[in-house]
Amino acid sequence: MKYIFGINITDDKNNTRLDGEIFISNSSVPVLAEAFEKCDSLYKNYLKQTSLPFWLRVIKLLSFLTTLLMLECLILDSSDGSLKEKYADAPELFFISAIFFTVWLILFLVEKRRKSQHSDKNDYDRNYIQNIQNYAKELLHIPEDAEIMEVIFIYYKNKKRKGIDVSDFHYIINSNVYVNVKDAVLHMADLGNEWSIPLASITGFKKINKLIFVPEWLKEIPYNKGIYKKYKIRKNGIGLLFFKPYYALCITWQDENYELFIPPYELDKLSTLIGVTCEVRTVTDKSDSLQKKFIS
């Protein structure tokens, strides 16, 4: 078994080649490699110039939380008397609250001023990045009506040699790709490469009834609101997002079996696009307890 967006590090931890490289039909990387590096550098430089140092961001956050806590205490206590009476009883509480609020306000204004000072350059950089993205879309022939869909990239070790389990995933990335169907071919593209998968090679979907996590939320609607609420996605203390199940699009090509992993909230979009109804071939999980320990 191979994985369209999987990198096998079983024998080579430095491997960077996707299993699904055979499906790459077009690439903008050779032409735009230097431009992509510049875009990444511009973004990192913007964050460095407009953000406060880490230790100041910590102080800003702690000042804000402390101010809220103090105000909550004052509001709750005011039910037994006026604020004037509370001030007479504990003026130091008001004084401490004012100090923390002042610290937060100063740091907030400093950060806002930094962003304002770099606004013109940021607009220029943003236009440059947008132009590069548009050019990459032209090179890859991504149509305007292409859907944006989330897929799961994995780095894995194939310990069992016959297939992998969630516990074999060493690194997981969720990323957006543009998808569309043309001439009986499923086209999927990021801004670096395009993968073309003939619809005739698709054998169906597989439901993997296992707990998996992704490092970030990419949708505009929050993970626990609106249409995504039904998926019961949970977020732990370090920001990992957990859900169960996830799905694999199953593909057979040149006598080789491939799978393409997607989150559950992308199943309807992809199945409608390719005209394939999900065949529930469920893989159950015997190791959820290993994953659940990360959720807190």
C-alpha cells in the first residue's frame, strides 16, 4: 500500500518524496522555487517586524488575563455593596488592576503602532505574494471554479510492512488543495504541484474508524461551530485538533494500491465532485487509548 500524500521514512528518515509522485502531472516549483522562498521570507520578516518579542507577548497576555480576573472579582463583590465602598475596603485591588491594565494597554498600542508603521510595505509584500500565487495557478491551469479542499499529508514508518496504523504516523500536516474534475480526471493542486488521478482508477472510499489529529484549523468557520459542530472535533491544550473517523480515497493504478486521506468534513464534497458514493469499509481502532492521552 502507498499513500498519495504520504512520505515513507521507514528506511530513510530524510526522505522527501511523496508516494503519489507518479500522479504529478504539472509543477510550478522549478519556475517559482526562488519566488516561493522569497514569499516565505517576506511573511516571516513581517511577523518579526510587527510582533512583540515572545517575553513581551507573554507579559501582555498575563496582564490581560489578570485584569479580567480582577474585574470579575470586583463585579462579583459589588453585589454586597457599591464600588465606592469596595474601594474603601480594598484600594490595593483597584490599584493592582489599574497597573495590569496599563501594562496591557501600552503593549497593545506598541504592537498596533508597529503594524501601522509597516502597513505600506506589508501591502506591497502582500500584492507580490498574491501575484506569485496567481501566476502559479496559471501555470498549473487551476480553474476559477476549482473547489478548495483539505487533505492530510503524513510522514510514516511502515512497521507492519502490510499497511500502516495511526501509531505509525510520525508527522501529520493538513493542507488545502484546489480540486476539480475534467475529462474524467480528478485534478488536485497546491501552488507547487498538480496531481491528476483518473476517475477510472478510483475504487471507492474507506472509513477509518480511528482517532487522528491535525495541527491547525484551516476553515473560516470555527471547528466547533456551524456545519463542523456535528463532527465533534476536540482541541487539546497545545492546539492539536482530534477527530474520528477519517476517510481514505482508494485508488488502484498500475497494479499498485494507493490511499488519499481526508478529514470527515471533506467527504461529501469529494464524493459529490467525483461521483463516487462512500462504500463503508470500516477499519476499527484498537489503539484509541494511545491517542486519547494527548487530549486534555
